[in-house]
Amino acid sequence: MKEEGLADNTIVVFTSDNGPWLSFKTDGGSAGLLRAGKGMTWEGGMRVPGIFWSPAKIKPGLISDLGTTMDLFTTFSAMAGVPIPKDRVIDGIDLSATLFKNLPSDRNDVFYYRGTDLFAMRVGDFKAHFITEGEYGMFGEREMHDPPLLYNLSQDPSENYDIAENHPEILVEIKEAVKKHESKLSRPNIVLIMADDLGYGGIGCYGNKTINTPNLDYLSNNGIKFTDFHSNGSVCTPTRVALLTGNYQQRSGMEGV
């Protein structure tokens, strides 16, 4: 980039999608002093490198404030002059002022999810574990914690010393933050059932007298049934492409079977 004269107007970001795959031992990487690795919500599973380089825009330095990968979406959008959507919750925070002006990060919390379950939450230096569970045969079985485990990551980044007994007020604060967070997640669960090669007359509620489909008939009788609903392709792949992209298959080049 320097040779091509692009460095001054370029920002390079280096990070990782998760911690090291420790079951591969010496070939799996290292979490340093952090506990556990990939697949787990201990720090070793989710604290990763975050390096930002731009010789004309970013002064070299060390940031000890919080940041996350989802903040990149918001930060890059701000850099590009793209408005952040107002019609939905955006969890990412714009880190531009931290990167370019060395101001404190606006992020003060992190929610540690595994699948749809909230395993842990961090507020400031304190991290509470509601659930812990190992992975790949390492770091133990699933365990619920009531009261939660509590660690001060500024003093104990390896999460060795549970201090919950000494700081009940911190647990109250974190639980209130979780309650507030979850109050914004009240969107419905969606179960999509897409059959393969099933025609319009293939089930009872669409007139089939031979095949018994009481569960689908129940959904139809107690919900909404379209009489003019279409797949977006006459073969499998185009329909699945349309489902995943919201576009006709010609836009993706996947028109075949």
C-alpha cells in the first residue's frame, strides 16, 4: 500500500472470529493468559486481537477500553458516511472518536452469547458468568451459576478468582443491565418448514383427501392460509437462493437445480 501510495487513505484492521481451537493443542493457537478458547464464553474464547493501522489517520497507541467486532459495522458505516438504520436496534458502537482522537470508548458492556443463551455479561471491569460450559472435551460440563460467578478482569484477566461474595452490588447492577437488554429482544421466534417437492394439493388443508396432515391443517385453520403463494423457482436451488437473499435468482447467478 505504501508503494502504491494508498497507505495514507487506507485503514487496515486485523482481528479474529473467536479464540484458539485448543483441542488441536500446539497446532490450535494460544489465548495467552486468558482462560479457555474457541466455543466457550471464558475470555479465551471471545477476547481476540484488535489492531487498527492508518499512518495518516491513527496515532500509534494502546487502547484498554472495550471494543467488539460488531462495532466495526457501525464504525465503518460512520466512516463511509452511511446513516445507521433507525428502524431497528443496532448493538454496535461507533469507535471513530477512540481511533482518531484517542477518546474513551463509549462501550461499557459486552454480552457473551453461546447460541441463543446468554452465558455471561461484562459491565466495566466486572464480568458475571450465569452459565459455563466447556467444548471439544475441555473445560468441563455445562453448569448453571446462582449466584453468578464474578471476576474483576482488570485484576484477574485469567478468571481464576470468583469475587461474587464480596460484591453483591455489582451482581445487582449486572442483572439489571441484563433485564434491560432482554426487554429489547422481544421479537418472535420463527420456525420455517420448507418441504421438498411438495405441490399445492399435497396436504389436507389444500384439498388432498388421501394424505392425512392434521398438524398442518391445525396451523391453517388457526392461522392465515394463502391461496396464491408462490415459490421463486420451479426447481430447488433458485427457491432457496430467494429465501436466503430476498432476491430473484438471476441476481446471484444461481439459476440451476
